[in-house]
Amino acid sequence: MDSFNSFIKSVKELIKSCDCDYECNAKRFKQNFKNWTSENYYLDKFIQDTQLSDHNYNFRPQALEWITYDRLYNIKYTGHRKYGENWVDAYRANWIDGCIYRWDNNSQNWERNDQNLFVTLIAVSHKVYGITQNPETKDYVIILDNDICLECEYTCNAIHFRRNFENWTSGNNDIDEFVKNTQLSVHKVNETSYAIEWIPYDRLYDIYNEEFGKMRRGNWIDGHISISENSSSKLSDNWDNNNQNWKRENQNMF
Ligand SMILES: [Zn+2]
Ligand SMILES: [Zn+2]
């Protein structure tokens, strides 16, 4: 009989979200589980668990919620940002609903604050490995596979350029941004010639003081990135997978 009772108790625990004999936040969230899904089972479970662990009656919930994309507006690209080792695309937007404040007994729904709140969106690639928290800043950090382009859905030229961002700087933020943006807009193989590269002065030699207009003339040791002959190809045939670098031509070009 004891085991039967404990069986009944565990079934009750499965059905009930908690043991609270009052209406807690977990119960309120649980009523709403049927009304949303991220369409990813594990992500749903993760969000639900944060909601089911809040047994407060009248405190602002700290739980996460699934926010559908159509609750955001004014979405504007604000550029790429560095998060840890990764470069990600950032956007700003307004969130129509705002944050949950507390339960409203009259409407039997959450009362919200900060409607139309300005929020930052980070575009994460398709593959999310996990989530962690920085113990110092308390920031939540998403761990993701950053090697796939959201636009192309494979590792395109823009990604190859992006991987190299740490390895050069012009010393001027505006120039860096400009050069990086030209590189990030290059997705197809036949577009690499549109990208600008930062060429350090030490990669040029024989700089004559001959004036060509106001330009100086020199030889560029590396040569420009090869331009693909197969312009319809989606595969990067000017990316050398063995060397993990660009194929170049016209070495020592003027
Ligand atoms: Zn509870
Ligand atoms: Zn791409």
C-alpha cells in the first residue's frame, strides 16, 4: 500500500507543477504551456523548467519566456559584435509586450511593464550547443556554432573573412568597420573581388615616390584573392581548405 501511495504521490507531482497549496507563478506558467512552443523540444523544456521553478505568489518572476518574432518590431541591424571568440550579428528592436511584472487576478494574465522596450537581438546560427552564465557579470551567454552563415546556410566567404577579423587592424575603428562590412557582404564565390582587404604597409615593397595622381606605387607581396572562374559555383573554390586560407594570385603585383 505504501508503494501504491508513493506511486499516486509521484503521479500527482507529475500532474501538478508543484506542492504549493496556493497559486504560485509555476502553476500560472504551466497553464500556458499549451499556448506556446519554440518548436525545439529541448529549448521548450529548458524554458519550462525556469518557469516551473518559481513558486512565488506575488513576486516578479525571473523565469524565461518564449517570445514570438512577431512581438518585435523596428528591427534594425546594428552590426557585428564580438562575443567571446565569436562574431555575431546584432540587431536592436522594440518588444511590444514588455517584461512580465506580476499576475493580474482580474484578467487572469500577466501584468507587464516596459511596453515597447528597446531590446538587443543577437542572431545565433542554427546550431545552439548550450547556455551558460558569466559568474561576474551574470550575463547569460549562448554557446553556438558560429561557422555557418545565416544567409547562405553554409560556411561561405563572409565566414572565412570573419574568422580572420582578429588577425588584422588598420588601427582605425571606422576603417576597420568599413573593410569588415565589405567582407561580410561577400557571400558567393564570384563576389570576393567586391571585398576590400586591409593590407599592412609591410606587405608592400619598392615604394617609389613616383606620383600617380596622389597614389603611391608599390608591389603587393601577397597578391589579391583569386577570383573564381566558376561564377555559378556555390562552393568556395578560391578558399584553400588545406591551408585554411585564401588562394591568391598576382603575387608581387603592382
Ligand atoms: Zn508552486
Ligand atoms: Zn553567406
